[in-house]
Amino acid sequence: MTLNGLSPDDRLFVLTGAGVSAESGLPTFRGMNGLWRGYRVEEVATPEAFAAEPELVWQFYSERRQRHQTVEPNPAHFAIARLERALGGRFFLCTQNVDSLHEQAGSRRVVHMHGRIMQSRCSNPGCTTPPFDDATAYRTREEIPRCRRCGALVRPHICWFGEVPFEMELIIHQLGEATQVLVVGSSGVVEPAASFVRLARRNRAHTIYVGPEEPANRTFFDEVLQGKAGEMLPQLVQDLVSGGNDP
Ligand code: NAD
């Protein structure tokens, strides 16, 4: 991929991180200094924290659920939805974000590798009850529902620290097929997403990063376009889908 457009043979893999939603008003973890009520996010977003204090973990996610219901997609989300419409099956979108802003902007096929804030699931790993839509804010232990099938507490449908992200087989397959990789607003610190660009480069994909700061995995990018996603992506996408020729 260059700013002069994609060729008809190109397959584009897009990875978005918290930065793509920053201009919609959802802070990145670093934007929150990684802290919530004095706790490090890594202390709250774990299976161990849920086992010890499920109400504390639910309070963290309940605050986020309420916040997420008030935000709107920004021009970066709309630009990425335009890429999907233009490229169809040659486009793959993987997000680290748990918000629904890509869907709200019109993206139809979004892989949420870290889960979705507006879904819950049974906390028993052996239970087969599928995740379900849930916008409820739970504050006390008594309010937390139990699984109707096995009786375990219901938890947020989120990939916590120490857990394996969702859909990794599909993601790795798509990385192997991609000729072009665009990463937007991801610090390059959180694994395994931070290694995607290295894997793609091994397959000779061309790699571009968009964000205000250089990511930690900068050495694996062919190009780093420094700026805010909402300001950079509409023009970048215009150039990609039109070969830079359209007005
Ligand atoms: P991060 O907080 O580690 O890094 C965010 C990156 O976004 C930084 O590199 C920063 O420079 C960049 N950024 C900030 N403003 C930007 C802008 N306007 N345009 C483009 N880039 C911008 O985030 P991460 O690497 O995604 O990892 C943190 C994890 O926390 C995520 O994987 C996700 O699961 C979770 N998270 C999700 C949300 C959400 O769903 N909106 C928000 C915060 C954290």
C-alpha cells in the first residue's frame, strides 16, 4: 500500500486500538494514566480480581458501559467503514477495542479480539452458554446475575489480562493473506496485537501506522503517519480507494 492506492490484488488487514476511539471521547488506558480509583487497570481486568471481588470488577465495567452509551463514531471510524465497502472480501478489520463505534459507523464485519463491553457471558469456562447482549450496570454482588444453565456468576465478555484473545485462528490466517496492513491508534505494547505487524512483515506485507506518537513496535512499520486518526484517515482512505486520482 502506498498513498497512491491499492492494487486489485491487494488484501488489506486493519488493526485498530484505543486511539481510534479517543476523538469520540473514550480515553485510552494511557490517557487515564492506566488508573481507575487508584487501581492499576491490570489489577481490575483479570480473572483473579473477578474471583476475589466481582462487584469491584463489575463497577469498573459498568462505568464504562454507561460512558459507551453516550459516544458517537468519529471520522476515522467512518473512513474505515468506507474501506470495507470499497474492498469487500479483500478487507479484514480486527479491533482491540471493546466499544461498538466501528459498527455504529457502518462496519459490518468486525473482529473484536478483546471482546465487547456491551456483552456478558457465564464466568464458568466449561459452560456452553453463548455471550449475550447486556447493557446493564451492576454495582453490588447481589445485582450480578447468575448463569441460567450452570449458576456461575455472569462476567463481562472481555478478554482480561492473562486470557487468550478471541478469534486468534482467524486473525492469524488473515494476517498470512494480507499484502497490506494498516494499524491505527495502538501503542504496540499490548500483546499479541503488538506482534501482528511483525508477522505480516514476515509475509512481506507493506505496513503503515497512523497515530500521534510512534508506536513501541515502530521498527516493523514501513511508514508511520503521525497525527490524529480522525484527521488523517479520511484523506488516507480517499487516496487508497481512488488511487489518489479522484477529487
Ligand atoms: P493504548 O492505550 O495502549 O494506546 C493507545 C494509542 O492510541 C497510543 O499509542 C496513542 O498514541 C494513540 N492515540 C491517542 N490518541 C489518538 C488519536 N486521536 N488517533 C490515533 N491514535 C491515538 O491502547 P491499546 O494499544 O489499544 O491497548 C489498550 C487496550 O485497552 C486495548 O487493547 C483495549 O482492549 C483496551 N481499551 C479499549 C478502549 C475502547 O474500547 N475504546 C479504550 C481503552 C482501552
